[in-house]
Amino acid sequence: MKKFVLLVVGVALFVGALVAGWNFGAANATTIDIDLLWITVADVSVWKLSLAAFGLGAGSVGLIASFLGLRGFELRRRYRKTIRRLESELHQLRSLPLSGSKQAEPAEESELAKAPVAKVSGGRG
């Protein structure tokens, strides 16, 4: 029953969009001349021009949103790798013997002190 209701609602929305588009096209059927910097486009319907402007705007917003989403994905991936590295370093530090214990031996330089420390920025460069 739920799928049937969703199907009916989807068909109704599709038909409604077709009717609205048909009415918009009929109401804006006049043609205009567009004079750009170097070219002139003659006899363009207003509804076609409006549709093109809407499509270009939606496409540019979608493109920007996609780039921001990819940037966020890459930033989360980088943070996960850094967290894994820091957790393993913490595990290694916890497994070292205590300095006051009998098992502790004076070491010249530990493995952790030799490892390079990565700078984690706030994602701004």
C-alpha cells in the first residue's frame, strides 16, 4: 500500500511539473533578442532563456557543493589517518616500562623520539 501511495504521489508530481512547465512556456512565449558583448542572439523565447538560466545556476551550485563535499571527505580521511597514527603512538607509549621500575633500561633515544611529527592544520592550508 505504501509503495502504491508513493507511486501515485510521484506520478502526480511529475504531471504537475509538466502542466506547470507547459503553462510557463505558454505564458512566456514571446521572443526577444539578446545582445551580448561580442554576439547577438536573435529570437530567443523567454521561457527557453529562463530555463537555461535556471539550469546554469543549478549546475554551478551543484558543482560548488560537489567540490565542498569532496574537500570534506578528504579532510575526514586525513583526520582518520592522523587519529590512527596517534592512537598507535599512544598504545606504544602505554606499553613502555615505567621509568622507576627495575625493567627500565636507559635508552639513548626511543623509537618515538626519532619519528617525525606531522603538523595537523585546521583544514585551512
